[in-house]
Amino acid sequence: MASSTASEWDLHTAITPAGDGLFDATLDPGWVVGGGVNGGYVLGVVGRTIAETLPTKPHPLSVSASYLSASRPGPAQVSTRVLREGGTVATVAAELGQEGTTRISVLATYADLREMPTDVSTTAVEPALPPLEECVPGSMAPAETRRIAPVMDRFDLRFDPACIGWAMGKPSGNGHIQAWLKMADGHPLDAVGLLMVCDALPPVTFDLGRPGWAPTLALTVHVRAVPEPGWLKVSHRTRNVAGGLFEEDCEVWDPAGRLVAQSRQLAMQPRP
Amino acid sequence: MASSTASEWDLHTAITPAGDGLFDATLDPGWVVGGGVNGGYVLGVVGRTIAETLPTKPHPLSVSASYLSASRPGPAQVSTRVLREGGTVATVAAELGQEGTTRISVLATYADLREMPTDVSTTAVEPALPPLEECVPGSMAPAETRRIAPVMDRFDLRFDPACIGWAMGKPSGNGHIQAWLKMADGHPLDAVGLLMVCDALPPVTFDLGRPGWAPTLALTVHVRAVPEPGWLKVSHRTRNVAGGLFEEDCEVWDPAGRLVAQSRQLAMQPRP
């Protein structure tokens, strides 16, 4: 039975060994968005499974996922295969499937971030976000939106007012959305949780005046440090909308002012 | 026998079916850099193999590779496994091995770029590069450098003088290298060739005053259009040097002024 101090994230990503490198998981309906389950959450379940199979290398450095079919709430099976383990990093291939159909296929490099050198010379600039009380809470979204996207109830999101015009029918056209993010239950996230954070915000195409579902084809996340507890800053941008596809770059900064995760995904543009 | 009009790139990435989804390749010694073979070239060999197994989807949209061990010149085996094919995209897992040891593992999404919508609304800005004749040819590199990096003879590279201070012992510290690129034999590159171009320049850490080999852990390339023939603009940047690792973002622009490829790799910092 779960401890009363377990976080929602830990409960929703819990897995059970099923033998032969297989694990059973249950995709929680709380992560539904539109016709499927949030892709970052599904990646988090796989990321958790890999972490638990690598006791001395619990942290993802680089995780790449191909999304093959839309995940549904309910039972899922995760398989992992260690391609190489030795030295400071391990490389693992993994898949999550439901009823015999692969949902996502993953290639991952894991290590122990606490044993990495402590040097930092980041030239990236921390996103400028107004104070929390000046930002727009995700809870202000219309009831209809929240009904088709219960995933929004997993987070406390506070959007930068400069990037939320799309919610009022006035997208900026800049291809930029940024927000403060905390889990709704107040629990801090670990390194694996960052895999999910990189896909937590609405598609950046909303800010281009293209609302609608933007199915992810491929997503790569680099995790560079274990985040400090507290509010995270999450920034999504797109710079290349072409050929029916767009790339979405995400940065996650922790309360210590560190760039803890960088991701890039390739997604299909919402249909007009 | 190869036609006299075959490009060096086609010859060096040629594969032979060996049955059961396996292909034989030969890694050409002309791509050696230091103790191994250029990672972009190895990815190109795998990318070519995937393209040849997908007759109606010849173009990579997104390719992610994990680098497990250093490749050597000589025979190699490539295996491919179609994870999903249907609709406009196919997803494939592939591996390249030598003497029973996996060198790289790959997850890829392919399509036919000629059948994608033609809309473009890129906000990315084309790199400003001085005219060719004002740039610094790669052929000016010291003989010793060229001896340990014969890969340099594969390209005609013309470096932006503003980003080549490191070659004279005066790195800018900006983490930025950009150059014009053409194949040395003058042949144009196809979409698969862009997988290689994203790893063709010296490590961007040279511009941070950290010379030396920077082993790639993981590399993801998005190809967004088939490049027009002619000089390509290639730009490498890093924004997050931390934990003994750095990310390297590459953009490739074609002569038509289109952002044809974007990549990001996670690499180990050169040892001081």
C-alpha cells in the first residue's frame, strides 16, 4: 500500500517487475489530453523503468523517443535492453506497449549525475518570467479545455502573460510559451520527472494561432542536473515551421538558476 | 563496378544486402578522425541503409543515435527493424556493429519530403557568413592536424574568420563555429548526407579554448528539406557546458536560404 507521503508522480509511474526484463505499468487517466495520454508522462514511465534497472546510474543524460501510436489509460508493458554498461554511462533501449502494440520506442543514456564534474559555464540565459502573482494560472482555463485535458490538473502552471495571448484569441505569433511549473501535489520532481516536464506545456503552435493537437513524432531530452525542489521555469519555442512539421525546443531551469534540462521534439502541425 | 559519376559519398556509404534484414558496409579510412571514424559518417551509413529498406520513404525526418563504441575503418554490419510503417511516416530501429560489437544504435522516422506540405514559416535567422573568398579554407590546417584527421579531406570547408580564432590559439570563448561546406569532389549531398554534415565541423569546444576529442554520447538530427545543390552554411553552437558534458546545436542552411537540418548532440568535454 502506498505511503501517504508518496507523490502523485511516483504513484503514477510505479512499475512492477514481470520477469525477463519486462515490467507492468498502469497509465493513469489523469494524464489524458484529447484522444491520448500525455507523451511526456509516457516517456517518464519508461524513464523510471530504465532508472530502476540501473541501480548505480539512476539519472537520464539523454533520452530519445519515437512515438508510434497514441497511448491510452490502462495497463502497459515496458521492456528494457541494456546495450552497453561500463564506465560512467549506460545505454539502454526500451519500449512501452499496450495490448501488443508499441506506443513508444526509446534510446537512452544514463549515468549518476551526482558523480559528474561540477563545472558549469552555461551561456544560455535564464528565462525572464514575471513574479508568480503576476502570471496567469492554468486553473483559469475554460472548463471545456480542462475536461478534455485532465493532464492540466497534474500541475500548477503560471503562464507568462506576454505569451498567453492565444488563450484570449490573440496569439503573439512569436512561437514562444513560458510558465512557472510545480506539481499540483507540491512534491518536488526528480531527474526522471524532467522528461515529463519537457512535454507539459501546451503545444507552442498555440502561440502561432494554430490551436489543436500536435502529435509528437520524436522527442529528445537532455537532463543536465538533478533539479532543486521548488518552482521550475519552463520555456517552449519553435523556430522552424515547415513541411507540415515543427520543432519545439524546451528549456527547464530550476530554482538554483541552473539549466537542468533541454529538449527538442519534432511534431506534426495541427490541422487547420 | 562504380560509375565514374558516382560521388565519393555514395561510394563510401554503399551497402550490400546480406539477408535477414542485414547489410554489409565498409567504413572508409578517409573518414578517420583521431582514434575513430567520424560519427556523422557512421550515422550516414546507417541512414543510407534505412533509406534503401524503405523505397517509398527515402528521407530521414528525425534520426537519433546513441554512440556505444568507437568505429574503426573496415567491414561493418548494419541491421534494421521496421517498428511501424503506415500513413506518411515510417519508424525504424537500426544498429551498426563491427566484429560483434555495437558501434551505434539508431531510432529513426522517415518519410518522403517531396510529399510533405510546402508551407514554411521559419523564424530562425540564416547565419551571416562572409563571402567564400573572405573565409578561411580548412586546407590551411597544419599538416599534423590533417594527418590525424583525414576526414578533413572529404570536405571543402571555408570557416568564418570571426569563429576561427581557436586555430591561432585565440578562441573567442563564445562557443560558436560556422563555415561554408561542400563535398571535396563537388557532388551535391542528398537528405541522408545531411546526417553527416551535422557532425562535420570541429567540436564547438575548440572555440571555448578546449581542444581535443569530444566523444559524442547521443546525436539527434531533424532533416526538414532536401538540400539544393551548392554550398551549405553550417553553424555549431553550445549554450550549456556543465557536468563534464556539453550540448552542441547545429543548423544547416542550403543555397535556397532554407533551414534544411537541425541537430543537437550531447558530448563529453575534452579532458584538460
